[in-house]
Amino acid sequence: MPPIQDHPLRYALTNELHARPSPVIPVPATAVFLALKPAQDAAARDREADRAHLLDLLDRHGAAHPAPEATHHATQAGRHGVKWENHTEFTTWVGFSDRVSDRPFDPAAFDVFPADWLDKAPGVRVTSILFRIEEMPLSGAACDLAALRRKLDDWFVGESLAVAFVLDEAAIVASDFRIDPAGHVRMAIFARPGTGAQRVGRVVQRLCEIEMYRAMSMLGLARARQVSGEMAVLERRLSELQAEMGGGASRADSVLDGLMGVSAKLERLEMASSFRFGATRAYEAIVHDRIGVLRETRFDGRQTLAEFMRRRWDPAMRTVKAAESRLALLSDRAMRAGRLLSTQVEVARSAQSQALLQSMDRRADLQLRLQHTVEGLSVVAISYYAVGLLANVVLPLAEPVGLHKTGVAAILTPLVVGAVWLALRRIRARLH
């Protein structure tokens, strides 16, 4: 059959299903995770700087480079496997090896990322995790609770420890989500004997995503606290302006200017916060999804990761949502007050315009009366001069019949006045 033309994005969109595969991590193993983010404008950062940082590490180990537009890359760097991912706001690194140190959670495991290379990183650390992956201690076919309790008590702070069976009890995961003296969050995975390296890699990736997106979502809390302080000031100002709204039309103009200023500041706050609040909602959904994928069951009566997040992290997310809702409601309140006051000002101005029109009507009426008066005077003036001119014309003809100048003027005056009056009336009628 003839070839079928593909949609230009068919392969790219299909390959997204297979992007960012989980690392393959054997048991026992040590893994490290690092998330880097520019301090400002992370979404609009120079991604070429991220790629250059990746190539620097690869060149140190003679590893192959990824494709120019790649957003993820996995390779072998010396005796460590390395996985790099480029996300919207941050870049992540996973390094792992099939060795475990005698010292649990030895910071030397991060030597996979050289210190001078980290110093040149195009961003700051959002979070870092140090994993210790061991086989689950067994007593017969069951987990050896006593041995596991000793390790958990030695490695973590009991007050905030979250531990649970995951993936149908294929493994136990544990963490206290605290930053240790070396600057890393500690996480332990105890895999049941026979658990495959790919499955362990998926558990590691899910835990990395939980911690990474949890840390990123907390940026929304910092933004919410900052916005709340600014909103408190604007809310007080808005209440003051609303209390002044009954001050009359002369006062309404200045109050309206104040309301428009508050509305503009609230709009700027919304614009500055919309991306962070939207990202926080997305990160929160991812964290809950990744915890759900682990299919936790309770271990030794301890709190699970889901319970830990509900107690320690969900209140922060509710604070972010409350700040976002408060900002939207406050903006709506300011706009409603502005529209109400604008209507009040328009009504007052309409009343002023009506009064002005009535005053103009009165002035026009006075002007009309004055015009009629002027017209009467005009008739007298025109008639006076017309009578004088006609008398000079008629007098030579009237003297033979015995009429003098006074008599001629007396006869001509009513005739001329009537003619002038009729002429002016006809002219005015034509103009109207």
C-alpha cells in the first residue's frame, strides 16, 4: 500500500510516553539525588547553560553526549550510573553505584558530582537526597522487625519518621524528611530478596519525585506568606476607601482614584503570583499521585508517607490555596467597589449636566427676549432713517398741493414703520 503521511508531531508525542525512564539500580546500592534551580525566573532560564553543565561532567568521564534537544540523558560516568533530566523550572541529577559504605549515609557518596563542578552549577540546590538501599532483613519468610527497628532508630529522627511497605510489600521505604549535617535528606529502601533492579529503580525515582515536588511546592508557601503581608495593607486601605464612598460627588472622584490604585496593585500581585500558585497546585497533585503509586501499607504501626504528608505538608498547601483565593476575592471586591463608585460619580455628573442644560435653556430664553427687544429698536431706527430719505423725495411733489415737511413726515411714518416691521418679520420667518 502507498505510504501514509504522518502528523509532524507523531513521533515526538509518542516518544514522550517513554521519556525519563527509571534508573536500573541493583541491591545493595547507594544512590544520590540533586535538584538545581536558578534563584529567579527559573522557567525562562538559559537551558543551554544546563546542557553545558551536563557536557562538562560527561567530558570528564569520556561519556557520550545526548542529542542537542534532549531533555533527559542516562549514561555511565566511571563506576557510577548517572541520569540527568531537564524540567520546566529545575534540573535533576541521579547518581548510583552497586556499593554501600560501612558508614550509613556517608556524604562521600556525593563525590560522583565533583565539588568544582558543583560550584559552576547554573542554579542553587532545591533539595538533595542520599539513598541507602539494602536487602530487607528477614527472620524466616517474614521481615526481621527487631533488626530493622535498630537501623531506623540509629539513622532517623523517630518523631518525624515515616516508614511503610510499598508495592505489595516488595520493599520498605523510610525517611524523616530532615536535612542531615551534610545537607542531604536521608532515605532508606529495604528491598525483599528477589526484587528486580528495575523495580528498585522505580521506587527510587518515585521517592525522588515526592521529595523534589514537595520541595518545589513549598516555594508557593513562601510566596503566599509574602503576598499575605501585602494583601493585609491593601485590604485595610480598601476598607478605608469603602467607608469614604458616601462622601458625595466632590469626594467620590478622589476615592475612585484610590480604588483604581488599589485595584492596580492587586492586579500586579495576581500577575506576579499566578505562575507560582499554579505550579504549586500542579506539584501538589504530582506528590499525591506518586505516593498513591507506591501502594503503601502500614509497617510496625508507624506513620506512612501519606500520613506524614497529610500532617506536615498539607497545611502548607492549604495556606497557599487560601492566599490565592483571598487575593482573587480581594481583587473582585476592589473592582466591584470601583464600579459602584464609578456609577455614583456618573450619576452625580449627570445631575450636574442636567442643571447646566437647564441654565443654558434659561440663558437662551433671555437671549431670545433680548433679540425681540433689539428687533423692535431696529424697526424704529430703520424707520427713522427711511422716513427722512422718503420725505426728501416726496417733499418737492407735495409742496404744490400745500403739504409741508412735517405733514409729509406724518403721512410717511406709519407707512414706513409698517413696511419695515413686515419685512423684518418675513426675514425672521425665513430664517426659522
